[in-house]
Amino acid sequence: MDFKDVYGMVLKNYPEIMNVEETSVVLGVSTKTVYKMLKNGTIQNMKVGRSYRVPKVHLLSFLKMNAQMA
């Protein structure tokens, strides 16, 4: 399965910029884990006020980087 398949199957139904809850569902981890990943820079993000936002392109980059390491 390549990343076009992942995008088509998993991320297609999500907005282009996701909040922490949506990101946690996609990754299959808790929101607490996502907050840790965002704060330490594991996943690139944007901060809007006090809220974190994750563009799909940054999430795909994170997934691709981790897939290459595995």
C-alpha cells in the first residue's frame, strides 16, 4: 500500500487542516500522545491561538518518514 492509497482510504474524509482529536483518530493514539508529539516537534504543526492544527501534508510527511524507518 502506498501513500496515495493511504490518503484515498484514510485521510480523504478529513479536513485539510486537522485538530488534535482528528489527528489522534488517524494515528490510532490518544490525544495526550498527539499533544506530546506536537510539543516536541515530532509532527510539524501550526498553533492558532492556544490550539494546535496539523495540515494533512505534515501528517503524511510524518507517516512517510516513519514508514521508511521501519
